[in-house]
Amino acid sequence: MKKTILACFVSVFLLTGCGPKELSSEDKQKVDQLKAELSQTESEISSANVTNQNYSGGLVKTLISARVEILKTNQALIKQRIDAIESGAKITMDVPGAKPDEATSEAIKREMDSLNAQISQAKAEANQYSGGLVLAMKLAAIATQEQTLAMLQQRYLSAKYGLANAVPSDLKQGNFAEAKQNEKSAQASNTRPLLPPGEGPFGLESGLTKKNIEDMTGEELKPVENVPNLYMSQSLPKKNAEFEVYGLMISPKSGLCEIKALGKRIDTDSHGLALRSKYNELSDSLSSIYGKPENTDFLLSGSIWKEPQDWMMGLNKNERFLSTRWKAAPTAPFKNNLKSVFMEARAKGPSEVYIFLQYDFNNIGACNAEIEEAKKSYL
């Protein structure tokens, strides 16, 4: 009988704390806040999964999938903290806890609000495009920002409620420097293009950023000294054997707005026969794409270089001009947001010439306005 009573007593003692716990008003408030965080996180997971189904592969899908995993980790951490408060259940995830820090949580919350505003703006800009590389780049940027937001949320939860911050093992305090060094080494050794070519001239499209183009070429663009927003490159996503160096006008706000291409040296005779043959060949190719052009081919009045054998000398002396321009019209717009295409024959000497080609996109006006505004800031 005594053994039975003792067994019952022991059983009751061991079960103490396993039932529902009476929560204080402070704990109830914290649980309500955590449940609101949990509801928001689950909504974000559901929305991300729906978006993820629209992609069969590629960079955007990879970024969304990574974000979902981070959100699921946040979800598990929130659930375990609610369980811990409500019933005293142990936190089973093998990660260290953190001490609540209200000041830090408020700072992170402000950072999250700012990033949310940027994401909303980026989505509004992306809605202006129906397809193409620019839209793909903007969607990838949005996915990256949303992934960053999910990681900020994890830091916020850690600071606000003392939840564990599930940092990957290779980024913990002891391995952080080594991991960053390995990342830099991998980036330095990998010069392969990270992005595919676009559909526009030389594989470029209006609005691309400097970083976009560098990711497409695998090479760093070099700024031109004393020329705002102009960068030089010897390689573009789609190569053309007739050209050897390129100038790209890229503004901070409008992105790529102009492409300048410098052709290879053409050795020709005094009549300019080799130049004119190559020029006409390229002109015909461009006309097949952009339609009938405006041609300029004349010698200045009074020039002494008027004989057929003086053709090259006239060009070299800037008294003869040979150029062609294709302009988009409201009734016949060019594809890829192009405004105009310009081609010109230029001379370096009496027998050495090259072809210059320039593409202006529809945002060229905004680019030029930015340059003028920048010039005024120096006055």
C-alpha cells in the first residue's frame, strides 16, 4: 500500500509542468506578438511558393527557393518559442539563444521598412516591362532583396524576442573571415559571364546597370576620364568581328542609354574603295533591320579635294562627310527601345580609316539631363 502511494506521488511529481502553463500578462502579450509574426511569415512562405511555381529554373527560382528556406527556419524558431512560453517545452533546435535587445530590434525594423519600400518601388518599375532581359534582371534584383529581407527578419526576431539566430556553420564567428576569403578567391578566379546576352545591339538592352553588363561579359568596365557616365570595354555579350572597342553611356538612374562602337582599322587607297565597300555592306545590313535611312555624302563647297583620287584626303581633312542615320518613328518604333542608329566613316590618316557606329536608346534624354545636372553641381 505504501509502495502504491509512493508510486503515485512520484508520478504526480514527474508530470508537474507538463500541462498548460498559466501565463502572465507579459507572456500573453509576447505570445500574441509572436503569433502575429508567425502568421506573417507563413503568409510570406505561401506567397513565395506560389511565385516559385512560375519558374522552371534559373537565377530567380534559386533566389526564391533560398528565401523560402530562410522563412521556414524563421517559422520553426517562432513556433518553438511560442511552445516554450506556453508550455515550458524545451527548444530543440541546436542553435544558441540570444538575449532580447530592444534598441537593436528597432534599428533592424527601420532597416526592414526601408528595404520593403525599395522592394515596392522595384516591383512598380518591373511592372512596366512585359519581358526581356531588363525584366529578368529586375526580377532577380527583387528576389535578392526579398532574400535579404528574410535574413533581416531572422535578426529582428532574435533581437526582439531572444530567438536563436540560425547562422550557417561556415559563417559563425570562427569561420567568418575564412569563408569571406574563399568567396573572394572564387569570384576572382571565375571570369565567366554570369548572365546571358540580351536581345538588343551587341547583346545589350536599355536600362542595364554597370553591374548587369559586367555580369554579362565577365569583365570590369573602365570609366573614361573626365567624361561622366562613359565606360570603355573591349568585349560585349554578343561580339562582332568588325568592331574592337566600345563606349557605353550608363547613368546611375537611367542605366544604359547609349552604345558607341569603334570599328577595326581599314587600309584603303586614295579613292577610299575598301572603306566604301565595307561601309555599304554594313549599311545594307542595318537597313534590313531598321528600314530606309537618311544618308549624308558630300564635300564642302570650295574644297580642293574634289577629284576621285582625293576622296580619302577630303575625309581626313574633315571636308568630306559620309554618314547614315536610322530614326525610329511613332508609327514605326524600333525594337529593344531604340531611338536611333548612327553610322559614320572617320579617318586617322590619308589611308587609314574606320567605321563608327552609335545606338541611342529611348532613355538617352534622361541620361543627358543627369549629366547636365551633375555638371551644375560643380559650379
